Amino acid sequence: MVTVEEELGRAVQQAFTRPVPKSAGARMRYLVRHHQHSTQQVAELLGISRRTVERYVKNQIKHPRPQLATRLENEIRTRWQPQVRARARRQAASTDGIMIDVQARFGDAQATGTDEDQLLQLTAEALGETYFRDNGRRAHGLEVELTDVLDLQFRL
């Protein structure tokens, strides 16, 4: 299942001006620089030994195991080009907005003959409660309105 956070992350990644490092060594070197040259912090972050981090940095190890490759990919993508990310978010929040396309399924409500406007209202309430108000933990009073429900994708 796709989450809002993942999709927002993908949308922001479209604003990147440079490609994310591809090799394991380059990714590891980036993380070490990002953590003030602390191989120990990177090791703790990735769940590996400090010595293993050092070996990747020196290109003594080139191909990480699948689990480590996934963790490394995720950590790089969440930290890559922070200023570009911030600029894209500011621009989306202040001028462009964020477009959300949603595809939804209706079981009981549709079966009982609920009309299109009521289905859209139910979807908006569900999205508002689940994703934006986080079941009452934030964004109190936020109202969500949907028009033209199609698919779930985010674009900045």
C-alpha cells in the first residue's frame, strides 16, 4: 500500500537538479560527509559495523547485500539535496500548490444507491481524517474537498 509520505517524497524528488549517487561507495561517502565524517554514526544508522562503512568508503566492498542496499537507498533519498527539497516545498505551499489525484473504491455506500456527490464527500472525509488530521492528532478543523476523483499521485 502506498502512503502519503512516500508519494510526497517522490514528488519532491522530481525537483532534484543532480542525480542521486549510484554506487554503494559514493552513497556511503555522501552519508559519511552528511554526518560530519562520522563513520560510527553511519554504521549505527545502517545497522552495520564501522569497519564495513570504512570498506565501502574506500571501495573495498562494492556490492551490498539486498537489505543494506535498500537501507542505503532510502537514507540517501531522504537526505539528498535538502535545499532543493525545501525550495520545492516552499514553492508548492506558497504558489503552485500540491495536486492530488485519488482513485477510491466504494462498497456499502455505493451499493445503497449513494449519489456521486455523497461519494465524493465520503472520500474527502476519509482522506481528511486518515491522512491530514491523522485520526485527531493534528490539523484540527481542516476540511477536505475532492473533485474529479481519478488516481493517487502527487505532483509539485
